[in-house]
Amino acid sequence: TQTILVENVHDGNLQAVTAKIQGNELIQFSAFRVKDNVETILFFIQYGLPLGLILFLFLLHTLWLQYRLFRLELASKLIAKGQLSGRADTGLFAIGRVNETFNHMADKLERLFAQQRHMIRAISHELKTPIFRLQLKLELLDKSSNNEKLIYELFEECDELDTLVHEILEYSKVEQFSSSLNFTEINLSNS
């Protein structure tokens, strides 16, 4: 362990206080014509300076933590706006681990949303083929029989299914670009 050695030299007119670590001089205060203030100067050097340095370092560390938390907040706001590529800076200690966990969560969300979009598109395209085959078979049915009403109802069902598939595909396309859309509320009653 290293100890701080404080030497006090007083020769009548000159008061000198020196702080040393392992023989290396850290700081020296000197004053002329000092008589009664020796104890005050020593107390300041021994307790005031270290305490001030500790408070300064604590303030610096607190500001650094505030900056890291602010960057995490910005990344979370990006994700809340739909920009899933937003990430927080990682690093050591507690804030770095929290940011790492946040980034892991953001990666997982991004993958899940991409899989969901892919699945919606795949299901929609897979539904289009059987609907088309059903419509084709209905067209080829003999319309002269008594099943004309049933055939008409089946055509309507096919049209509804086809509309639903198109809506799902359109929703999938709109969802892809929804993060870049900016909506503005307009009051039409006061115009």
C-alpha cells in the first residue's frame, strides 16, 4: 500500500507543507510570515484536498453515467418509433451490461418482426393458389344444373377470400414502411 507523507517545515518566516508518496513530491504549499495558521493549512491539505478530489471524481462519474443512460434512452425511443435498428453503446460495469441486454432484446424483436412479415407474406401467397384453383373449378362446373345458386354463393366466398388475401398482402407492405410515416392530426370541423 502507498502512504501519503506530509512534511511540515516552519522556520519563523516561511511555512512549507509538502505531500509525498514514496519519496516523490506531489504538492507543496509555501507561505511567508505564517504563525497561527499552520494547523489550518495542514488540516486543509490532509483532509480538504482529498475530500475535494473525491467529490470531483464522484461528480465526473455521475455525469458519465447520466450520459450513458441518456444514450440508452435515445436508443429505446428509436425502437419505440419503429426503427428496430437502434442500439445502445455497450461497455463495462452495470450500465454496459444493461445496454448489452437491451441490444439483445432489440435484436430478438427485429428478428421476430422480420419472421412475422415473412410468414404473413408466405401464408398469403399460399392461399392465393387454392383460391384460384377453386374459382377455376367453379367456372368449369355445369351451370345448367340446379346448383346455380350454390355456385354463385361459392363464387362470393372465393371473392371474399381473395379480398382478404389482398388485404393481408397490402397490410404487410404498409407495415414495412409504417416506421417512416408521419401522421398529423387535422381538425376538419374548424376549417
